[in-house]
Amino acid sequence: MAVIFTTTISCSDDETTIVQTETLTELTELTEQEKKDLEFSREEEKLARDVYLFSYDKYGEAIFTNIAKSEQQHMDMVLVSLNTYNIEDPASAERGVFSNQTLQDLYNDLTAQSDLSLIEAYKVGALIEDLDINDLDDLESRTTKADLLNVYDKLECGSRNHMRSYNNLLVSNGVNYVPQYISLEKFTEIVNSANEQCRN
């Protein structure tokens, strides 16, 4: 997305104006990878929301609906970025339906696991947040855009809080979650620290 502007200048300012225009274009255009990452992030947040809604329907535990509401807010944040850059929203309005086949397969697997028992649903919650944190680290490494980094930072902050909540429930039920995506060191640091305030 390029922003075009006009201004009255003297001939001696031509060079400066060109530099300013190029800088503005650089700041407002996304690479193809950044576009794909935003699309993926939107559906990955939907994955979390939809799986948690499935678990809430199954078990009626408040944690699932509470975190699903947070995931909806995450989806909305990514949608703002998609709209800002005029990128079509890939997220279906239908629960459990994804345009990304990898996420579709993951949804199917995770809801099948969650269906087994409440403890398995807690494990799935921890796994989703584990995956989200890992993926957000990757997304952050592939952009220098301040607005995107701000969104991803807020999403990751929320995922750390969600990880703490699911881990606390697992521990209280005698279950130790072993991270599958982030390092054990990072996981331990997260679950042994206090909840964060994620809104700026």
C-alpha cells in the first residue's frame, strides 16, 4: 500500500522530497511474506478461539469461554491490520472452517483430542498457546514494521497469560505439560512469572 502526497517545493528540495517519498512507501508497503504472515495469524487466532469454544460446549468450564473471548479480540486486532493494508480476510465466519489446510487439519486433531476428557482439553489449551508463542516469534523475526510488531507483541503477551492459566489447571490436576514448540527454558520462565497487562 503506497501513500501518495503532493507538496509545493523549490528545485533545491527535489532530492529531499524523493527520499521522503521512498521512505514513506517503504513504511507502508508489505512484503508478500508479511502479507502471508498476517493472513496466517488471523486464522491461527481463530483456531484457538474455535477449539476453546468446542471445549466450552463440551465441558462448560469458564476458562474456555473466557480465553475464547480473548482470542476473538486477537482476531479483531489482526483484522485491523489486514484492513489497513487492504488484504482480504481469509477467516471464515463458520466455526471450525479454515482456508489454511494445515490449520484445518490441526483443528480437527485438537478437537478430537479435547473430546477425550477435560484434562486432554487443558493439554490442548497449553499446546495451542505453546504453538502460538513459537509462531509469533517467527512472525516477529520476519518484519521490521512497527505496527505489525506491536500487534504480534500483544498477541504473544496474551498467549503467555493463557499458557499460565492452562498450566496452572494441569498442575493442580497432577499433570506436567512438556512444551512441544518453545524451549523448556522459555516455558519455565513464562509459567513461573506473574500474569501481564497486555493492552497498551
